[in-house]
Amino acid sequence: MKNYKFWFCTGSQDLYGDECLAKVAEHSKIIVEELNKSGAFPHEIVWKPTLITNELIRKTFNEANQDEECAGVITWMHTFSPAKSWILGLKEYNKPLCHLHTQFNEEIPYDTIDMDFMNENQSAHGGREYGHMVTRLGIERKIIVGHWENKKVWEQLSSWMYTAVGVMESSHIRVARIADNMRNVAVTDGDKVSAQMLFGWEVDAYPVNEAVEYVNDVKKGDVDALVEEYYSKYEILTEGRDEKEFRDHVAVQAQIELGLEKFLTEKNYHAIVTHFGDLGGMKQLPGLAIQRLMEKGYGFGAEGDWKTAAMVRLMKIMTDGKKDAKGTSFLEDYTYNFVPGKEGILQSHMLEICPTIADGPISIKCNPLSMGDREDPARLVFTSKEGEGIATSLIDLGDRFRLIINEVDCKKCEKPMPKLPVATNFWTPRPNLEVGAAAWILAGGAHHTAFSYDLTTEQMIDWADAFGIESVVIGANTDMRTLKNELRWNSVYYR
Ligand code: MN
């Protein structure tokens, strides 16, 4: 990823003289300096000279477009800035936009306030003039209100930065499809041309044996070294299997990991899909190998699910560098627990769950796959962290995309599942299983999800808004009748 920066542009005008403008510049410099010093932001904020003329505003926004490192512009109206001055610049600007609606002073200086002070510090007024124009132009932007030293404002601004990087990086996501979508499956398929037009995703198919050639070319010494790494890093649960045979099966996954990684690196892909029914010369379904690649930041979708693969990659980008991140993974709704008071959905997949979401020890097991005709694949087995997260599903409705976001509460399973040889997560969807699942199904959500502990609903909505697609939130306040109406109204708006 690039070393992204965000520009801080302050709006004003020359109505109040040079002394006022000098103070405006000084204030915005202090804000930028302090924000950068706070350590609360994932990227540097770059101060820009105060924008007071149509020409300068237009020039600055075009420079922001051109600057590859600029991931967005933060705008602040210190004083009144007549918004016709912003029209041409805003129209030509094509990156994420934030309107930081703040002012330099936190408190009204009751004892000293006079007309000069009010004229100088009138963002309450100038921000409305500017906001009107952005609305009239129909431009998406994040509006953040509050004093610039307030931690809540920092959190919002920081979250928006992660989202903005997601918007910028979306058009660099390239998905390698190793084999096609699973036959007869509907929800994992979709219009790749539309996805590229909208999100910028490049989705290309390769014959599986082209990837197998990379796997076969991996040197034995490299495989052995990686197996050693696995054996030192993970618990080895042979469960009565022959030690040597077990290690050989693990080595197959190590070879696949190295081969696929070389394939992806050489061809510049950031996400990959596989299909258990089309493995060509692969000896095993890539399990452990894919889990490790996901941990390294690659997106993944099973059974050819390129939309989820791209979303997993996107959400990994959107959480990159986040302190104390808890993890992001591909998941699948598998089995319910319907016991009253303990309701939830067991999340898993055949094999491919990212170890970033693991809680506690991670072990390697080797078991039959119950599907397909290959040898027993080695896989990483673990349970996942507790806490809130979001499960997302991007679906293609034929004429448009819809992003479904469900807020979920991840929990420990009530009891261990010693006979289940796959990684799992367990969650209760909000508002509860009954409404959460019904709402998800009504909205058309898939069985595959891109899941993260580290992103908020708001961030995903902002991402969807940036591309003009519908987002449907299923959360604490969801009720079926309101949701049904929302979907009906949306179907009119988004056609
Ligand atoms: Mn699946």
C-alpha cells in the first residue's frame, strides 16, 4: 500500500483583512500539527495554504487528484467562504472528501468576545454555506462535527481515513480466479464488468493447472523450511495418524502456499478464489495454504466467490495498520444453535478461515474433506475471539449491487467440538437470531461473508456511499416491517 496522506484545506475569504487571514492560517497550522502529534491517525495530515479564491480552490483540488499519495481532502471553513468559489474545484475533485465542521476555540470567550472575534471564528456559519454547495453538487462527503481536540472527533476522523483508503485502494484490487464459480450456485456469481466499472476490481480467470505449475516449481528446501515454521508455530494434532504421513500432508500445503504466493505476486493479484471441484493437478484443496495467505493480507472467496474475495481484501486494507486489530476473515454461515437464550450461528468453512480472528492456540489437523476426490488436506484449526464485529455480503441483484451489513456479537461456543476439524467462529446476529437471519435472507445476503472485528457499520456504509450503491444495515434496531419497506423504497431510489 502507498504511504497515503490527507490534505487539510481551510476555507476563508479576504473580507476581513490580512490580519484575520494570518490568524486563520495560524489556527489551521496548529490544528494540523496537533492532530499529527496526537498519534490518533493512521496517516499524515498535510497542511495546505488557506483557500480564498476560485482559482486556488480549483487548482488545489486538481493537485489533490494528481497526487498519488493523497487519499482525501479534509475541508474546514474557518470563516465564511462563499461557496460559489468551491463549485469548479469540487466538481473536478474525484477523491474522498471530509467536511470537518469544527472551530479553533472550544468555548465562547464570554468576557472578551467582540465582532472581530465572531467574524474570524464563524465556521458555524461558513460550514453551512459550504455544506449547501456540496449537497447541491450531490457530492458524497463525511461530515464530522465537534471541537478538533475532542477524542470522539479524532475517532471519527481516523475511521474515515481508513474508509477513504479503502475507497482509494478499491480500484487496485485484482482477483485471480482459479477455476470458475461452483456449478449452479447463484449468490457467489455476478457481473464482473459492472464490478470493475463501479469498484475498479479486476477479476481474471486462470486454468487451475497454470497455478499448479507454480506449485510444482517450488523447491523442496523451501517447502521443508516452511514446514519447520509451521511445526514451531502451531500445535500439531496428528490424532493417531502416522507422523511421517501427517508431515507429508502438511508439506503439500506448504508447497501450495509458496506456489500460490509466487503466482499471485508475479501476476500482481491481491485476492484469490478456488473451487474444491476443480483442482486440476493440486493434490489437496488449498486449506492451510489459503489460511496463511489470508493472514498475509490476501482476499479469499471459496467456490469461485470473487465478490467475497474482493471484499475480504478490501476489509483487510481498511483495517491495515489498526492498533490491536482483532482480525478479518472469509466466513460462512454453517449451522444454527436454536436453544432459547443461546441462539447463534456457527461460522466456518470447509477449511479456509483466516487465523487473524483466532483466539488462543492454533493447531494443524489433517482430515478427510468429505467432498471431492483429493487427499486429506491439512488445515489450521482454532476458535475465534469474542466481541462485536460486522458480517458483510455484497450481492449482485442483476441491475445493481447491494451491500448487506449485519452487526454480530461473537461468543465462545458453549462446549468444545472435539470432532469438528475446522476453524470456527460463533455469533448471534443483532438484533437477535430470529430477526437477524430473517432480515439477512429478505435482503438477499449470501452464505459467504467478509467478516471483521475491526470495522464499523458506519465505515462500510460510507464505503458503499462512495460508490453509490445501496447498503442495508441489520443491527440492534432492525425490525422486519421497517426493513421490508426500506428495501422497497431503495429499489426505487437505486434503479
Ligand atoms: Mn462455501
